[in-house]
Amino acid sequence: MHQLHHGDALSLLSTLDAGSVDAVITDPPYNSGGRTMSERTNTSARRKYVSSDAQHTLADFGGDSRDQRSYTHWLALILAECLRVSREGAAALVFADWRQLPATSDALQAAGWTWRGVVVWHKLIARPRRGGFSQNTEYLLWGSNGPVLADRNPVCLPGLVSGSQPRGDARHHITQKPVDVMRQLVQICPPGGTVLDPFAGAGTTGVAALTEGRHFVGVELSEHYHDIASQRLSESDTADPGGED
């Protein structure tokens, strides 16, 4: 079962019932990708996150032009609403790149979550960097709403997940995460529980949650990506749990 809302996350999260979800797994707009404030705030998401030689024509998305201080404050407000909506013991997993790792940790803790650690996403396909290190990792900061209630969901999950961004017809969003990676991450939610994603994008978190026998609640601001996510989630909701996307 899934619900997908169209609109601003901060506004819509306030309409959800308190204590109604078991995990928050989300990939917010990083508001990153530039060396200077001007580059971060005046450049489109597509120019920041898509290589100039990319062959696809995937749509741009908004909400990615905040400076560092406003990004931290805004994300803290979002995550505070997510905390209110979450049950005691619920987990939060929030994606970040290397630039926004400190800001994201500040926002997570300011929102009231107990910070538990960092999970590394290893991207198997990444361009080499001559004279330095390849940027082939992104990160998930994970926290909990109060104590970790291990008896409720006694899983032992790795701190490193690997997978490449989808290509060709399988790619629906500029910054889409791999379904196989997300299927590993949704294990943090107890079987039959509900996963919340306030930045649903093309719906990959929801596809993974439904495939793994969880429920899903998502919010997406872009009408274009909301329509794509709606179709993908409807297809996954009719498939057998545990099947492939």
C-alpha cells in the first residue's frame, strides 16, 4: 500500500498523523555541487549534477539553490516534522554528499534525532580523477527517534552499500538512486511497517519499500516527477512482494 502526495514537504508533513511511520528514508536536494556560494545558488540542478556529455534529457528539479545556512535550517525543519510523524525507535536515513555532510549532521541533530552513524554508498561506476581520489561515494546519516529498539526489527545491516546509478530506460531522475541499494536500506524498517520519504523524486525509495513488503508514504514537489513516481509505485504495488522492480 502506498500514498504519494504532491506539494511542498514542509506543508504536507504537518498534515500527517503523529507516530504513524516506522522509518524515514530520504534523498533531499543537496543544494551542493558548487565551489562558491554563487555557483551553488545560481546554477540549475541539472548543470550541477549531470555531466556535460550525458546523453539523457531528464527533467531538472527545484529546491536546490539554498545557501549553506538556509539549507541547514530548512532541512532541520523538515526532519523535525519527520520526527513528529515517526514512532519511537523509528530510524532516519538521510542522503548527503561530501560537501553537505556537516550541514546534514547538524540538521539531523537539531531536529531531535539521535545521530547513530554514517553509512557509505559506494558507486561502482565513477570517473577517475587525475592527481587525486575519485568521488565515488555518497553518504547516509542515520539516526533514531529515541532508543534503537532492536527487538522490534532484529536486523544486522552493513555500513557499506554498493551499486551504480541506473542507466538507459531504467533511469527516471537526475539523481536517482539504485533500486537494489534502496532495497537493502529499507530493511531498517520492520516488515509490514511504513517508510516515509518527503523527497520522493521518481519514487525509487517507494518502489524498494513496496518490493520488500513495506508500506510507503511519499511527498514530491515536482509535478513531472510526481507523475513518474505515481506510475512506478502503482506498478510496484500490484507486483508480488520480494519480486524485482
